[in-house]
Amino acid sequence: MDDGSYDLCSSNLIFAFSPSSFNSSNLGPNTVTMFVADENGNSDTCTATITVEEALATDDINPELEGVLIYPNPATDIVTIKNAKQQALKTAKLYDIRGRLVKEEDLSNMGATIDLNVSTLDKAIYLLMVHGELGSKQFRLVVN
């Protein structure tokens, strides 16, 4: 955000950002305020919009969803999402190897399990992201 800030009075600039960090609860556009000051008491602020996007990864973002499982894996027609601890889940998003969203399922009213039809998908490796109120969990899913 410092797009080349300078000061004619001082070479020692102090920067502060608010907010200074983001997580999955900040998805979408966020307004960030930058404060800059020099040692002579001169200061100014500006704002910028930072857009937070979902990260595709195979590690758990939040281990709180440890009771969420998928099977069978590899799958051919149907993959089952099991919510063993009956946690509040929101969505399941399936991404191809290029990061494109290929399937999305609403999980807000699911019971202990829900079946996803993957029979129309190409044989490939996919990333299944399950989002819940406590965080997200990712699975590497092989479709044969």
C-alpha cells in the first residue's frame, strides 16, 4: 500500500495499517486505512480497498472441522460428505486443478451426510472445500 510515500522533512517514516491482517471471515472487499508520520510530527492518512479471496490449499484452515469426512476417495459417481459432529456447515465447493469452480452445494440443511454427484465430471484430481461456521476444511478428491 505504500506506493512510494516520501517526506521532504525526514527520511524516517512510520507506517501503520488498520486493519493489518485478514482471514477467511474477511472475504471480499475491505477498506484499509494507512497512517504515515515522520519524526517531526507531520502525518497523513489514506484508504485503499483490499480484496480477500479464498485460498486453495490442501491443508486444514481450521482443524475445528475434524469431524467432516469424505468417502469414497477415489470416487466414480457419488462422493459422500459426512458431518460426524453435526457442525454448522455452509457450502461445499469443488475446484478443478486450474482453480475453477466446477460444482457448489448448499450444506446449510444437511443432516449427518450428503451425497455429491460427480459422475459428469472429467477423470481428474479436484479440490473440495467444505465451509462451516467454524472455518473451512479441504480435501483432495480423485474422480475416476
